Amino acid sequence: MTSQRRKGTRRGVARLLAGCLLAAGLVGAGPAAAGSPTPGGGPEGGPAVVPVQTTGPAERRFNLVFMGDGYTAAEMPAFRADLERHLSTLWSIEPFASYRSYVNVWAVEAPSAESGVDCDPDLGSPDRDTVLDMGFWGGCDPQSVRRLLTVDSAKAGALADLVPGTSRANRQIVALAHSSTYGGAGGSYATASGGNALSALITPHEIGHSLGGLQDEYDYYARGVPGGTYSGEEPDSVHHTLLTERQMRERQAKWWRWLGEKSEAGGVIGRYEGGLYSTKGVWRPSRHSQMKTLGYAFDQVEREVMTRAISAKVDLVQAHTPNSSPIGRDRTVWVDTLHPLGGPLDVTWRLDGTPLPTRGARTVDLREADVSPGPHTLTATVTDPTPFVRDPAIRASPALTRTVEWKVNTALTTGPEEPTRPVFTGHTSTASPVGARSVVHADTTHPAAGTPAVRWSLDGTPLTLPDLNDRDLHLGSLRLSPRTHTLTARIAGTAEEVTWTVDARPAPSSYTLSTPLRTVSAPGQPVEYVYDGPFTMRLTARDDQQGAVVNQFRVDGDGWYTYYGWPTDAGAPFRFTPGGTVIDDLVYGKLGRNRAVPWDDATPEYGTHTIEYRTIDPAGNVGPARSFKVTLLRP
């Protein structure tokens, strides 16, 4: 292509880079079956907007809008496969796993004229004629870095605008490049290569930048070059500090509420040196996490930020009894809430500030309440009780707490109204099985005379709910046997019902190791494999339901790490060595204590190590951890 086109690409890239710099979102140096396209979509009628996951109206949800660049019309199946892999990984990571029901996912399929993206894999590579002008090296800039994968923001925004009901306020754009080269970026929009072995791990990291405003915890900027000593003031970043643990506790600052907790990413929450591209002089909460090393979870500090960021994109109260004018005491008042998969929301009703004994009910029948004559104020406060949040300010923010108020005048009466047929107005999707620990919901119409009751049954046996909230059923409280179940919700007194398949059987997994020197078996003990040097491990899993399975492993009780094959080949097994393998100035596969960069401690840890492995299936079931032992002999 001509140099004029490349300059045009850079102009679009500049708009994205501004967002990247604001979010410190340079890429780390380190299931969903597509639905039917919207009418008129497709190569002949323009880009196709495909609903991948629909949990509610776009106007009331957080919308992830994925689009591909460098995928030709013939390569659209590859885009869909890449998207499924990226989503499966995203749903395996908290808080996305618990708040998946807040999210709609859309794919904008816009075929490119040519395959691939600009400057891939190097600056000497040709430009490609693609719909989003994506390119490595920051859009083919010799002064940039190879892994910085940028997109023409105006073109990406124009494609996202095709998704009805979405806007900048309620969506996040993720652009996938048709490439197997490692790269991505975070800022206003998130980008990632679609086909690299690590690319599905890049997406949650970049969304951490773009959606949560999280910063990189790398202790370098240029790969292979230690970042030096931090010389600035106390960082604005919530997960970086100059304070000691004692100072954090005394001042109740930064992550003091989480100190000493076992980290979701391994180890404990404390104070670990390095971050913000500096090797020394600044500290982060955990040894490794999603913003430090791809493959690990968000630690508690990052997870709290991301929980607020996702929740801030929606309204906990989806609908309620109209409150624009006073209501009488002869009616039922109701609220419809969101339904996070991790656990139901709390609803507290108060009359003139005094709590009512409603035990989580989404409705209050004023005829049954002790309402004295005269004017009153009725409120319903909806709160997310998630353990992911400990900061009271976040808990009390509109992201996690909403209150609706009604003025009650006992002298008023509702009067006759049109009969309302009891029907379901919304429920958990029945298109695919639900997991054994999910919250399943069913909302109904709300006649003024009284909201109909919902009755639940499992495998034909009626269920007794622990409170008066009959709109949410938390399957995790039932301790289901590991098999397939049938769940039914019926509106009492009617034939209206909804049925779900419950997949309570985790995907089985297995491992394959390279040939050991010898194998040691002992009754009641994990199998032990003895090696005198490097060895490889391949993890495989197969589920009895449709969708991709995520494999994870951990060493000596450290954080769970997503298995992706090997950085240079997704089809190759993971390779363990005494000191780790350096690839593009990052270190992978050190047996024992993790080593991320060449200047981390490379001391080999000989002796016996325990490796655990597990799966997360498309329904969100986390399989039991199984283990084996490896003994690495000294030379």
C-alpha cells in the first residue's frame, strides 16, 4: 500500500495512543456461539452485527463489542474461533465470571480485503488493506515498540455504532487482529492479536486498562531492560504505593483492607517491589497478578476495581413501580433487579426509615403492612453484597447500591386497572446449560393487586427457598450431585414455566508428561515423576457440552495459571526448566518459584514439587484440583 495510507493510519492511531497513555495501557511486555446476524448484515449488505451473548436490552447492559481486522470473508470462521477462545478465558476470570450476566457480547463481522494487519511481524512487512487499519509497532512507527497493536479509533467507533442500543457510555470495544504475533494495547479501546498462544490472556489485561483504569505492574518499559528506580510522588494508582504496610494500616490507605489475605493470584496480599515500569522504589499488592504476569488472576485489589467498573456500567434496579406521584396503601410495590451469577443482590425495604421484615423479597404488599393513616415514605435499597468489595465508599456508590423512593398516601386508592396476565418477563437464558454454582433468575409481570409467586423445582422435586426472594435461585447453595439436572420455574396458579438444563458435571481433564527417569507410586499419594532436567506437560480436557474448556495449573500452591500451550506455539506442551526459558525477554516455565523477567531470581529449586491442575467449563463449573509430584534431581 502507499505511504499516504500508512500516514492516514497513524492519524487514527494517534487518537488511540492518547487513551493508551492516559491509562498507562501499553500492552504487557510480557463460550459463545454466534447468533444470527442482524437483517441486512453481511459482506453484501455491509458489516454484520452478530449477538453472541444477550443478557438483556443493550441500553441496560454493559456491552462488549468485538470486531476483527485482517480477517477476509473466507477467514470469518477463524475470527469466530478466536473470539470464542478469548471469551472462554475472560469468563474464567473474576470478576467477569460472577458478572457475566451483566454483559452483552456482540461481534461486528466486517471482512477485510486482505488477510493480516500492518507491520506484522516487523516494520519491513507490507501494509494490508483492512477495515480497521490495525498495525503493530504503534501503527508502523519506528519509534514505537513491536507489541503495541493499534487501531484506527474512528473506524472502530463507526463499526461499534452499528450495534443498536450501545454508546460510549455502556460499551467496551475490543479489536482482534488476524495475527499470531504477540501484541495488544489498552486505552479508549482494547486490542489484542487473535491467534497468538497468549492472546486470549492479553484481552482481560487490556480490558483492565481500558475499563478499570488499572496500571501496568511491570518493572520495565523496554523488554529486557530493568526499569530503574521510581522517583515520583505517591502514585494515583490504587494498586501502587510508596507506603509501608504499617503506614497503609495506620493511614487506612491503599490496599490496607486486604493486607495479609491469601491472594487470588497466589501468595498473600502485601508489598512487593516493582511496578509502573520501575524495578525499585515503588510497590504493588501481590507478587504476580493479571496486571503483572499474563495468565494469573486479578488480585483482590484489582478485582475490587474491576467489580466497580463493570457494575458502574449498569443499574442494579432494572424497573420498579412508578414513583412519579404518590401511591395508595392498596397495592403491591415492586422492584426488578439485576441478577449477578455470583450471588443474589440484597433488597431492604423501609417505611419512614424503619426496616420492614421482607427477608429479601422484591415486593411489598402495603395492604399487609402496618401503615398508619397519613403520608409516608417507602424505600427499597438494592445492594450488591459481593465479598469482592471491602471499601465502604465503593459499596455505597451507585455502582453497588441503588435506592428507589415512593410517597405513600393512605387516603389514595389505586382504583380499577386493566387485568395483567401473569407471565415471565425475563429469565436466565435457556439456550445453553447453566452451571452448578450459578444464580438462575425468573422475573414476572406485576399486577397492582399482587405480584405472582414463582415456584422452583429440581428434577421434579419442589425446592424451598431460604428467604422471600423467589426471583433468584442460587444453585451453589444446593450442593448438586455431579450430573445433569433439570430446573423448572413456574408461576404459581398458572401453566407458565421455564426449564433449564443444569450442568453440574465439571469437565474432566488429564495430563501428559515427557518421559521421566522413573515413576514412583505409593498408596494414597499422588504419582511422582523424577527428572534430571527439563520436562514438558500437556493439559487436555473434554466437556460433554458445547464450548471451550479452560485448563489451569499451579505449582506448590501458588496462584492458578491459565494453560495456553507454549508462548511460541499454542499446540506445544508447557515446558518446565530449573531456571525457566527466556522468550522475547520474558521468562516462562521456571519450576518452583515463578520467574517473570531475566533479572528475577533464577536459582534452580531442585527437589520435589507438587503440580495441581483443573478445568473451568463453558457453564462456569470449576473442576476439582488433581495433582501429581515432580522431583527434579540436581545435575
